[in-house]
Amino acid sequence: MFPIAFHPIYQHPLPEGHRFPMLKYELLPQQLVYEGTASPSDFFEPELCDLDSVLAIHKPDYVNDLLHMTLNAKAARKIGFPLSKELVQRELIIAQGTITGAQKSFDTKVSFNIAGGTHHAYATHGEAFCLLNDQAIAAQFLLDHNLAKKILIIDLDVHQGNGTATIFQNNPHVFTFSTHGKTNYPFKKETSDLDIAFNDGTTDEEFLHTIASVIPKLIATQKPDFIFYLAGVDILATDKLGKLGCSVEGCKKRDELVFELCSKHQIPVQVSMGGGYSPDIKTIIEAHANTYRVAKDIF
């Protein structure tokens, strides 16, 4: 099987009625074990991320404000979660889960983080449920420890990876690729190395045709020796915060396409789950679980 980062802190308590479906972090591991896609031994529990790794991406003033609960009210509101020491601890653990998973991927070919995909976190601030950018931190860790020389970040969430794009905008060792809804948050887009913005209601056929024509070319031209994949399921037509029109089956085929290319080219991949905000939690869990089911079949 493959390693999966999970910690009980992932399911962080939120005020009643909060729109973020925190329950998915409890239900997804249970579903994977229940159906036999994963076994309990596949899961590992990350520790706190070393601050040196965090500070390789995020500015000291911002990190200090998080650690000491001195973030100003406006900056805290942009994050969208009530700020607490436990929330910050959660983010540090998520980041370490992605780092450790990435390291394990060199042996297992693929690894997962039940949480993560916090691509709206910038070097200087957080926003949209993202405090620290887990895949950016992990990517820089691989570069700094000479574990990778060229990294491709494939972000297929419905929202642009604006924080990730900005963090690596002057780094030739990381190529950022983001597909997203044209009219979705963030309303002011940043510039990734490659951005593809889809119109509202884009269906499986157009979405899959586009990425099937683009990703192989990126692998051929960029020649990455590691891939980070953000597998958000908020591309679904049912999603409350997304405006695309993809189906659960189309989302599954998206994952198949990415994993088959990683396997074909023997490029290790770390997967963070990203967003998913369909009204029915069953839809979210089914779409996320498909990502693991596909990986089990391919790797």
C-alpha cells in the first residue's frame, strides 16, 4: 500500500454552522479502512513541523504572529477560522505530514495527506482556510535537502493556487501549474507558471481533454523528478464554493490521468486532498476516496 498522513488534530472543532466540512477528516480515514482501500498500518501520525522548514517559505513576522497569537484581527479574518494555538499546531502537523509523505514517496512512489493542499497561504499571510502552505514547505524541503532538483506542482483544485504561485514565482526549480474556475475565488488571480481558467459549468469532457493535453507536455518539457498533486474535489458540479460542472466519475478520471502519468514516468508524487464543499458529506467522501482507490490500482 502507500503511506497516508493523518492526525486526530486534523478534525479541528469549529463553531456550529461553519461552512468548512471539518468532519471529512474523521470520515475519510474510516471509509478507506472500512472498504479495505487502506489498512490501519498505512497511516502515520506526523509530528510538529520544524520551524526552520516553515521559515524557508513563510516570513518570520507572520510565523511569530501565528505562534504567539498576535495576528491582527483583519489578517485573522482572512483565514476564515477562529485563530487558536491548537489551529496553528494543526497546521504545523499537516505541513510535516506532507514533508514526511514526500520523503516516503521515493520508496512507495505515492503518498497522501488526509488534509493539506493549503495553497492560499502566502509567505506573508494566510487566507481562505489556509495558514501555512504545506506543499510549498515540502517542496522547498526537498530542494534544500538535495532530494529533488526540479519539482512540478499540479494543482487541480477549483480555486487557483494563488499563494503557491507567488511563493515560487522566482524559483526556477519549481514549476507551478493551476487549473481553476475563472470566476471563482480568488477574484484577483496571481500568476502561476501555467494557469488554465475554466468557464462556469465546465464539464468532464472539456476538463479532462484539457489536462490530458497539457500535463504530458509539462512532464516532457520540465522533466520533474518530483510531483506534488493537489487533488481538490471542489471541481464537482455539486460544490457550494465551486462553479465548475464535473461529475464524481470525471473527478476520478482526473486522478487516474495524473497517477498514470506519474507511474509511467516513474516520478514520485505526494498528494494533498485540498477542497471539497458539496452539501452532502457523502459526496465529498466518495470523491476523495476515489483518489485513493485509483492510486491503489495504479501503484
